[in-house]
Amino acid sequence: EARKYYVMLKTLQEHQTQIESHIEEIDSRLAQLHEMTDAVQKSLELSEDSELLVPVSNGIFLPVKPSQLKRLLVNVGAGTVVPKTHEQAESLLKQQEEELLRTEKALNNNIAGM
């Protein structure tokens, strides 16, 4: 009988560890979304004579003028990139954030119910 409870406890602990790992991944993704949202918002605040350095690769940047930022190209999945306005891109990021927060809440509820 004690062995049965021990196995159940170990299984629950492993499950909790997996859930906590998923929560950490979500927190990391949320931080990335906040950085992306800030970058989109700040790109609207640039003066016309300023220059933005867009990373192309590790240590390689492409200089861009604010006039070239009228639209953003957004990866919507499956390798598909579509043009979006700044407002549309911000809305998409907000939707992703809300979805991640819902998932995180469900995972936290799952842990609390253990």
C-alpha cells in the first residue's frame, strides 16, 4: 500500500515539474512579447532623420529610416509572412499575450489542484 502511494506521489511530482517548466517557457515568451511590443511602439516615435539598426544576423545590422517603417512584415505561421500596420501588429501581439496568460493561468490552476 505504501509503495502505491509512493509511486502516485512521484508521478504527481514529475507532472508538477513538467507544468512548472511550461510556465517558465510561457514567462519567457511573455517577456519576448513585451520587448516586441515596445519595439513596435518605439518605431512610431522615431524622428524622420533618425536611423534604426535592424539585426539581420548575430552582429550584423541593416540601417533603416523611419519612412521605411510604414508597414511591418509579420510571420503568421507555417512560413507565411504578411504585411501589417503597426496597429495590426500590436493587436496580434496583444492577442498572443492574452492567450499565453490564459494558458499560464490554467497551468497554475492545475498545480493548485494537485
